[in-house]
Amino acid sequence: MKIALVNPAWRFDGSTYFGCTSPHLPLELGYCKQLLEGAGHQAEIVDANLQTLTNTEAADRVAAFRPDITVITTAPSYLFWRCTQPELTVPREFLDCLAKRGGTTVAVGPHGSVTPRTTIQKLDTDIVVRGECEEAVQSLAQEAPEDVSGIAFRKNGEIVINGSPRSARFTDAPPLRWHDEFIGRHSHHHHRFDREATGYGAEVEASRGCPYACTFCAKIDFRDRYRRRALEPLLSEIDGLMLQGVTYLYFIDEIFLPNRALLEALVERNVTFGIQTRIDLWKPEMLALLGRAGCVSVEAGVESLTEHGRDALAKKCRLTTEELTDLLIAARQNIPFVQANLIGMEGDDPNVVAAWRERLRRASVWANDPVPLYPYPSSPDYRRLFGEPDDHAWERSHAYYLKQFARFSDLQNEHPLPLGELEATCR
């Protein structure tokens, strides 16, 4: 069977999305390709972002491949599933350009994971996968939809939801291998600010999921259960990337936990990397090892400057704000760029926040202007506000966000548009 795996040509005009817009390796599609080819199928990735294609050009390339199944992701890489754009405009645009030339159409991503019926209707696809997608896509290449769990599909004019969101095994995932064209186009070093990028960048996973349940984190329906990947295939993947000219890695792990064996292995490799983590899980000695291993960028969630605020977010943080501050400064003594993330919390005094940010700035640690929370349907916050997500969950989240906040993030350049306006072509 022939399967096309598509990352469309993303754009985010008028969106609430404020993640990185540079191309990244489509890890979810890479895992799909790996499993499909291992099962004897022919799989081809068409990444309009990396390959600088329009959605029309990408659709024509897929049609020329004559696939039996076309899989399209609804978020730009596993890296951004937890902070995705709410609108499905771009995937729908690609599918309209494809115009039924791609066989059975399958959508994967955070949207279908939490609102499968709505996602099928907005995209006009045949199937959506709920949760982590690689094993489900392999099953769909070999079995009837009725026999595959964790999906939704059309049958006799109705949409059938078959089971809960899926969680992939992941721990023994073999090393991903990327075509030289993809690596050769990946000049971006994600979340790197210490120096001008030289050499290629790449994204990798050392773990998946998170053992914590912070209220704002959108992961309940995908990438939730914490799993650590076996060290041998991970290092083999990294070594392969380095042979292709990669000099910088970004670990997309929801939470990069201290891992002495991995860090000591990276000390021996001439590669730099960035991570996202919780600073309260690190000791000064491990932060020093993190720096020696080649880490040049740390994004650390602090969220609130009060213990009450962190408790309200279910952070389960045992450290005081002063202790967190000391660790951030200790990290900066070993790592060129350290960022502390803050969320807009009602109880945090703006003057205290400004003074704390200035204190960190003097220690060369960057702290962002507090970001307002978007209650993603896959977050505990959504369930606290509205109950279990229904078919209109994304619309409800979006309307709440626009109504609650007159001012958004310092990372957003324009006021977001209503979801109905953004998704006019999906109706």
C-alpha cells in the first residue's frame, strides 16, 4: 500500500498561535513512515514547509504519488501539539487542493484527538486519529477502520467514534532517519539565541508525556503518559543526524527531566542542544552537567511568582520563588540562554513581576511578560471552566480567550480573529 504523509504549508494570520513559524522536522510523520516501511508499505513524506511548497504544489506532488491513503497533520509537528493553532484553515486548504486525489484521507493531531467529529466535518476527511498517531496509521494501512481503536471514521453517512485517544509504546522507537534534502533545508536552530546558527538543526525526542498535571497543559488526549526512550536508539539517531551535518538539536520533550546517562553521552559528542523543563527538578550539580553536555538553551516554566499561584496551577512545586530564582541564575552560569516562562495570574502583583523580571535580566536570565492562558480543550483548565469537551470545544475556548483578554502576549503581533472568521473556508 502507498501512503502519503503530509505537513501542509502553514500560515497563522490572525491566529492565537504564537509558537515558532520556522520549519521543523515532522516527527509524527517520521515515526509513521518508519513503522509503515517496516511493515512493507511504501510511504512518502511531503513537507510543504521544509520543501518550500505551496499547498497547491504539495497536493499535486501527493497526487502524482497516487497514494491509497493520505495522512495530514493538523499542527506543525509534535513539538506544537500542546500549543497548536485552534483553526483548521490550512489543513483544509491543502485537502481542497488535493481534491479527492489522495485516496482515503486521515487527519492526525490535537484537534481530532479531542473533537474527532468536528474535525472530520471541518476537514471533510474520511478518518481522524485520536492521540499519538504512528501506530494507528500503521494499523489503518492493514486493517478496516472498524478494527482500529482510537479513531473516528465515516460510515453510512454517520461518524463513528471508535475508542479513546491512543498512547504509543515509544520507549523502544528505532532511530529516525531523514532524507538529506530535509536536513539540508533545516537551517533553523529552534529556540536558540546565544549565537548565529551554523550547521543544520534538528528536533529529537528523549521522552514523551509528563508525570505532572498542571492545569494549563494541553496534553490529556495526546502525549500525556510519561515514557522515557531507550538510550541506544536515541543516541544512534543523534549520531546519524550529526553525520548529516546537524550541529544543534532541540529536544521536544514535554519535560526534559535530569538524565545523567544521556547527558554524559552527550558530553562525548560535539553537538549543542536546547530543552524545555522545570527548573525545580534540577540540582546545581546537574545543571553544571547539562551545560557541559552542550545545552545552550533552557526554557523553564515558573508560571507564577507566588506559591498560591503555582498551587492554583497544580504545579506541585516544593520550592520557594527565591529558590527557583537561585536555580535559574545557577543555570545561566552554565548555559548561554535561560528563559523563565510566566503565565498571567490574577494574584501576581504587576510591580513585583516587573521587579523580578528586572532582577533576572541583570543576571542575564530572560523572563517573558506574563502570557494569558488559552484554555485548550485538552487541558484541565478547560474541564474546570466548561466540563468535558464537546463538538464545540474549540469555539468555546476561543470565544472565552478573546473575551477575557484585551491584551495578549508580547510574542503576538496582532489581535487574534474570532474562530468562525478564521475557519470560514471550513464551513
